[in-house]
Amino acid sequence: MTRGEVLFSGYNEAVEQGYNNVFKSMNKKNALRGVGPEAEEIEKSVRESIKKWEETPIEALDNLTPAQYISGIKDFDYIIELFKEGSRICHESMPSIFLEKMKEYGNKAVEAVMKLAADKNLLENSKETDIPVMAVRVLGEWKVDWAVDKLIELLIDTAGENELFADSIKDALISIGEPSIEKIIQVLNESDTIEDVQEYLVTALAEAGKHKRSDNVYRCIKSTFTRMENKIIGAICLGNYGDGRAIPALRGYIQKNRNTLDPDTYSEVKSAIFRLGGQVDDI
């Protein structure tokens, strides 16, 4: 095994151990959903397990702890190679101590990560796809606001063909938050059709915008709903955004299409109305 494999495989094992330490005595369903006291205990256990991993010497790392080994790296090119290796090995996220080491290089690190995120050759290679996906996740975790335009451009260029990549862009835009909002609104308002790309964007808009609601966000989500064929996504977004002004539009859609609505669409529109505080009993 390479040192990168030893490092990141050990991290994966630490995360897994953190879950296993408490799963047996807890409501696993709630824990995985991230709700209830189970989720809090899982988070604590994983954090403690990772801390133990960080501070335990490993023979393959010259008997250094992972924290010591990462701290001692001086070669930026090696750090990027480790990032690629870790992207292939780590399941959801990379060790925070490694990402903090990368951040010591400031814009140089951000630009290197962006370059990996935008590398279409990596994205189209099934063995390397995890690298741009992880790169996008990290840009979101770092809340790189100037990356918003490029992330949306990448989503449009790939047309949502790689679902995992598109999901990572959506999540990154949500994580970046407010700097994403106006650009997403602009793209959605200028879109003649609402297809996969726009569905990812309106989902991101509803999540990023709900913490600081505005007329512009609401009008954009509502307009997108009226123009999209897949009303399920639009209804979910209106419900998630939480602006009660959407109730008449959603009720009106059911009334107008009551004889042609499929069960799934009806269920999601009705659910959105309920979540917004409305009723459909009289329709």
C-alpha cells in the first residue's frame, strides 16, 4: 500500500468504527437520517474515533501519527497527489486535518482544487470520476464564493449527465449560500426550458434562499414551477422554501389539472401545500 492508501483507508476505518460503536444500541434509521439524539451520539462517536486515529502512530508512516505526517508535508505537488488519492478512497469527505493543511496554501490550493473540479477527462473516466466530485464538495465546504459561476458553468456543460457530479455541484452551491443566489436566479430566469440542469439549480436556490427569504427568490421558484414539466421537483422546492404565498398557485394547479394529475405529482403538490400551512380538502 502507498502511504496515501494507508492514510485514507485508516481514516475510513475510523469513521466506520465511530458509527459501529453506537449503532447496536441506537435507532439506526434516525441516525442515518441525521435526526434525533441518535444522530448527535453518532456525530460525537465519529469525532472521537477520528481524533484517536489522528493521534495514533502508524508504522507505515514511519511511526508518525496521521496528524504528524500531514503536518510535516512540505511539497504542494505531493499534497495534490494525495488529494487525488484520497478522493478515490474516502467515501463522503476527506480528513479535516488534511484539508486544513491544503488551506495553508491559500488561493494556490483553491485554484488547484478548481482545476480538478473542471477536468472533464477525469469526470469522463469512470476510475477518476471521484476526483472532480470530491473537488466540488471541497469548494462547497470551503465556501469559495468566486467559484459559483464556474460551478454553474460546469453543471450546464455536463447537462446533469453525471448524477453524482451534478448533486455535488448542487450541494456546493447550497453550502456557499448567499453568493449563489443571484447567479442562480439569473440563469433560471433566462432559461427557455426547465430541464435537468435547471432542476438542480432551483433545488439549490430553494435551500440556499430559505434562510433569508426574499421576493426575488420566491418569484423565481414560482416562475420555474409554472414552466417546468416535472412539477414534482417544483412542488418540493416551493414546500421546502416555506413561503405561504405559494399556496394559491399550488392549489390552483391541482384544481386546473385534477382530472389528469398522476398520483405521484398530486401527492407531492398536496404535501407542499400542507407544509406551507394550507389545505386541499375543499378541492
